[in-house]
Amino acid sequence: MDGSHPESPARITAIKDRLAATGLLKQLKLYESPIATDEQLERIHAHEYVQHIRKVAPHAGLVRLDGDTAMGPMTLAATLHQVGAVVQGVDLVISGEVKNAFCCVRPPGHHAGRSNSAGFCIFNGVAVGVAHAIAQYGIERATIIDFDVHHGDGTENIFKDHPKVMLCSTFQHPFYPGRGADTRTQRMVNVPLKEGTDGKGFRAAVESEFLPALTQFQPQMVFVSAGFDAHQDDPLAGLNLVRDDYIWITEFILGIANKYAKDRVVSVLEGGYHLSALADSAESHIRTLAGLL
């Protein structure tokens, strides 16, 4: 991406630099993600779409996939590693090598549907991870908790009719992508938040809407679409969460995983475009996952 694009490599650098500066990086197990295979991608993406992305990936310059999403020469490799990280996270967590995993990846994925890119997203990493857990390990009930400021409409598109998957999504509304507020079902627990909602309102929504649904569903594995663009400093949105709210939601997720899912959590970076706020929020999330608060 060019220097003005918010979804830039600087996002990953900001997180890694913060983890290094606080000493947290030395306390974590680090893994280099593999490249996702077409078999893994095509569990949730149409074959024709996967092949289209491979065909249009440029050797130089930028190719526009939609109004928000472009590919440069390294984008295909990046997004294949992005998805591969989630698959690897599933393998590590289910094998017991780690209790939980955070996938520090870009581009994000939760707007990518079965056959489309959108909102900076090309392949839906968290969805591929869920499908991998179901196909490879026989997981019968998987939950995705999405606290990005934008609704995970691609994830909903993929799993809306899948009986083994529950999506719990908070998001600013009305706001991009303009979906989710009127498509709630028993397993698509969409919770719109008004512009200006702060941590108190966010926590109340999670406790009143997510908790009953998750208690009934009793997930065997918990996935997270961890978008940090609901932070009060983020330039692309209008919610007012802060560091303590990200600690709180992570503790909530760990509680659900402890009660129903043998502590199995795979978290995947989605949005977050104010670099210092992103670094601070991601560090608090990772530190809480690791039990190192």
C-alpha cells in the first residue's frame, strides 16, 4: 500500500515494537506462519474466487479488487500467511502445545465473504480457521467473538447457515459496512452500538447479549476477530473504548473458553488504525491472553 493507506505494514511493526519495548515479546512463544493451501481456503471460499485472486495478483503496481481493497506485489503472500497463521494457531491450541494463540497478521479478513473481497479484506482468516477446526478436529460448536468497530459481514455471509458456528459481533451502527443490524438470528448474535458508545455501554451489551447466547451454545472452541478500531483515538470510527475495555473483553472471552472450551482460544488481528492506540490495545489483549497482566 502507499504511505497514506491506513492498512499498512506499520500496523504490525507498531505492535511488535510495543511488545519488545515492554519485554512481553521475550515471554511469548513466537511462530512464523505457513502459507495457507487452496484446500484450506476453499473450505469457505469459492474455488473460482480463490483462483481469481491468484490470477489478478500483480507483479508490480496496484490492482483494485473493490472500492476499498487493493493488491500490491506482496499482498497475495501476505494474505496467504495471514490465513496460514490462523490454521497454525488452531493446530497449536488443539494439540496442547499452547493454551491460546494471537495471530499478529494483516491484511484483516472479516469482511471477505465466500466470493468477494471488501473493506481491506481478501481472504477470511478467522473463518478458514473455524472451518479447519471443524474439518480436521471434529469441533462441533465453534464461536467467533468479533469486537471490531465494523460488523464482520463476511464472516456472517460464510457461516449464517452453518449449524456448528456462532458469531457474536458488536459494531458501530449505522456505519460501514451497513449490515448486521437487521440480520440477527439465534447463531448470528449481531449487536449494533450507537456512535459514541463507551466502555460501559460496550460491556453492558456483551453481558446482556453475548453471555446468554454463549451459555446456551457452549462452544468447544473460541475464535476472536480482534479489531482495535473501536478505540477512542481511532481515526476511522466513532466508538470510545480504551485499554481497560480490551482487557475486560479478553477476560470475558477467557472465562467462556475456560467454562466450555478447555481454554482453547485463537485470536486474529482485524482492524485498528491509530498506531499507538493499536499497539497499546493489542499489547493489553496479548498480555491478558498470556496471563501476564
